[in-house]
Amino acid sequence: MKISIITPSYNQASFIERTIISVLEQNYPEFEHIIIDGGSTDNTLNILKKYKHLKWVSEKDKGQSEAINKGFRKATGDIIAFLNSDDTYSKGSFFMVNEYFINNPDKKWACGKCRIININDVEIRRYITLYKNLLLKRYTYKNLLKENFISQPAVFWKRELIEEIGYLNENEHFCMDYEYWLRIGQKYDAGIICYYLSNFRYYPSSKSGSVNKNQFLDELRIAHLYGKKYPFSLFLHKLNYYKIIIIYNILNFSVNKCKRLNKGNFIKLSH
């Protein structure tokens, strides 16, 4: 099966080459990598020009969701996914995904495991990953309404699903993926691939790193759109919202405290 990867990008020269290489290093025989750039002004375009296999455009857009949809419309693969320009795939992922869909022809979409990495590609927050892995094993639509435990970079689906379900909601800017999973999940249960397919990069200035509260509020709002038949799931989602906000506040406080301590030690050493 041919695999199409869509990468939305804007001023991500620091990371995008690692994203491109992670796709190339799959060594998968049939794939295409489509990059939709929003008119970057950094070194992104020079990087893109280095890789002749890429299909890419660079033009202004209305945001990430529109960029991804542009890529979907250009895609020719049997299996579709999108990978942000600071995330990466784990080696062997494409073969694993291909094998899964061949062995499970009834499945329209599938999710795998995903590590969290920092700017230096070092794995971090392993306990969050383990927690999401536990929830992934217990996937049901009701559980997905309680909490978004699906890692976007580790999701793949058949092209026919776009034709049936449609494209991303371009009015969603933080949780367009969660809205899409819930829309698909109304009709089809996700398949679960018990393998690490990707790496999600977390850092303070990233979209997810800098807007946690807005993101989780949007997830709660979206759950209410799709979960009217499941009031208990929505109640639990609200509890989970407060739980997650508390956890992220603790994590961010710890990170900031470490930065202050390191800065203080550097000042002492420099004197």
C-alpha cells in the first residue's frame, strides 16, 4: 500500500529536516511526503530544496488545518497521515502500519504508541506516555469522549475515509485532530497498533507547549459536540480537564524551577 504523509509547516527550520529524514529512513518502497508550507521566512525553503523526493508548496494559508487539508487533496496514497514539522516517525513504522491494514482489512483507521521527546530528540515525560498507552489498550468511543489519549503523529487511516468522513474542520486550530477522531469514531472503531510509531516533540514555545489550557478547553468543548448520548463520559472529561491542568501546571513549575536553579548556578560559576 502506498503511504502519503502530509506535513504542515511554518518557520520550522530548526526541526523540519529531522522530520523529513525520519520519513526517508523508513526505507518504505511506496510513499510520498507532501509539505505544505505557510510562507516561511526562515531557512525552511532552502532545506526543502535539498530533497528532490518532496512534493511541496510555500504560500500563505489560514492556519494548520487548512494546510493539512491542502495536502490531503494532493495525496495519492492508499493510507494517509499527517506529521507536524517538529515531530518524527520511529524506524519501521510504515512497514508496521502496512502490515496492520493488510491483516485487518475491516479497519478504516489505526493508532499506535508515541514517545514524547525534547528539542534534542531525548525521550521525556515517560509516565505520561505509559498512561496514554494504558488508555489506548482500552480504546472505546466512550473512553475517547472522556479523554483524548490518541497521539496524533501515530494515527494512520485509509484514503477512502477522507472521501466518506470529509476533511479537517478548518475552524479548529488546536484540536482539529481530536475533532476528527471523534467524527470517525462515531462510525468506525480505531485499530490499535501496539508499537511505537512516532515521536511527539514537546517544548515551551511549541503550539501544544504554549497553549495547554486553551487546547484542553477546546477538547472539552468538542467532546460535548459529539457526546450528547454519553453524559457520564462528558462528566468524566470535565474532571479529566482539571486533572490535566493541575498536572501540567506542576510539570511547568518544575521545569521553570530547574531553569532558575541552573541559571543561578551558572552565575555563581561565572563569578
